[in-house]
Amino acid sequence: MPSTLPSPPEIAPLASELRVVVGQLIRRLRAEQHRFSMSQGAVLGRLDRDGPQSVSDLAAAEKVRPQSMAQTVADLESAGMVERRPDPDDRRRSLVLFTAKGLEILHADRRQREGWLAGMLAELSEDDLRALARAVELMGELADAPGAAAPPAAR
């Protein structure tokens, strides 16, 4: 049975196109008056999806150095978006969690940014929406895959 996978010469252009298109989409979404930096938005989104986490866990999940994550969390903390509390399972650690204000601001920001994207998606056919849903799953798997994207200090 012949393989349906692209051969290596076809994969490189696909990877390049994917990188360019994802970059364009990110820039378009960022233009929707995002209130947070990329790193802050990533942390807030992760806390919203996964709940309270330590700075170390956040750094590992986002593939950044713990020192960089500590600065991002400190910035969010001084803005009143998050707070740190002792981990009930290990008092030596602290967990980062939303404040009520932080969660409210995140959800308002998300509604504003997703309005444009939802409007664009509403114009797609059902087949295109199914294909896009599958592509989102695959891109999520790519984003979570282990690999060379980890910063040098984390390797």
C-alpha cells in the first residue's frame, strides 16, 4: 500500500507555510487590542485551563526558564491579576492563582479578541470547520511535543 505521508522535500515547504500562517494569525489576533504580553497571556490562559500551578510548573509547561517565568508572574502579581498562596500539599512551594479581578479581566479580554475570530469562523462551511478543528488538535499536539524548542537552561 503506498504511503500518503508527504516525502521529506514536501514537508519542509509545509513547515515553512505553517510557521508563516500561524505567525500571521497570531499577529492579527494581537492586533485585537490584547491587554497582555505574549508571555503574560500564555500564563493566564494556562492558569485558566489548568488551575493553580507553581512558577516551576508554569515555566516547564511554557518551555521557558524559571527566572523568566518568575518575572512574568511578578508582573501579573503587581497588576493584581494573580496571587501566590502556599501549596496545601507542600508548604515549601507556592501556587500561582487568579485573583477575582484577574479572572474578570482575562475573560473580558478573551471575549473581545475572540469576537473577530468567531465572526470569521462563522463564515466557513461545516466541512471547513471540521478540517480546522482537526488542524487545531494537530497543532496542539505539535505545541506539546518534546523537542528542541526548550531553552538551553532547560535541556
